[in-house]
Amino acid sequence: MFSPSQHDVRAFFCAAWRKHSTGLPQSPIELQANRWIAEHPEYHDVLADEAAAQAAVFTVEEGRTNPFLHLSMHLSVEEQVSIDQPRGIRQAVQTLAERQNSLHEAHHQVMDCLGEMIWASQRSGLPPDPHAYLEGVQRRARG
């Protein structure tokens, strides 16, 4: 299993954005990351300064969204959809995107469900429940 450190994740997104910004060749995963980075111009300045990004602390109490967590969740949802895991997530996200008239907004809804599943797992000490996660996404897709 791949378990990148916080430093690795931040370096990846900063490097991907730097390559995009300077016109350097990008790997497929960097191209994928940059599609989501482009959807979040509020993160561009953070990603442009890797040293500052590595040192930054993003706390809910300060009202700061962690751009690296947010972008990582976009990539996670995209991967889940590409392999339809949990089974049914592809259709649920597609339906939600059609309902929202935006894949980006659909991702944000799915990310809320993903965060709820992780929070419930951490709180209960039990493994994440992909069925509850999928049901949450499907509920949102139905409206």
C-alpha cells in the first residue's frame, strides 16, 4: 500500500502545479491533479510556494481548508469512479453530477460523504463502511 507522508503529498501537488505553470511535461497523475487544481484558483498561490506550503498549518479553527487534503480527496473520488469501487459509485457520481450540473460540485458532495465515513470509522474504531458511504452518495444523487 502506498502511504505518502504529508511532505510527499504537498511536494507532489506543488511540483504538478509548477510543471503546469511552466509548461513542462507532466505525468498522467499530474495532469489529473492539475485538472482539479485549475478548479480551485484559491489554492494557486499556496501551491506556487512549496517551502511555504510545506510549513503551512491548516486548521478548521482558523477557517482554513487544507488544499492538499481537498485535492487528494478529489483524486481519491476520481480513482473510485474509474474502478467503480465501491461498486455503484460510478453511477451515483454520474447521477449526482447530472443533478448538480457539475462534476466539480458532485465531487464536493461525495467528499462530504467520504469524510463522514472516515470520521465515523475513527470515532467507532471500526473499519470504514463503504456501504454506508455509497448509500450516502446515492441519497444525495436521488435528491
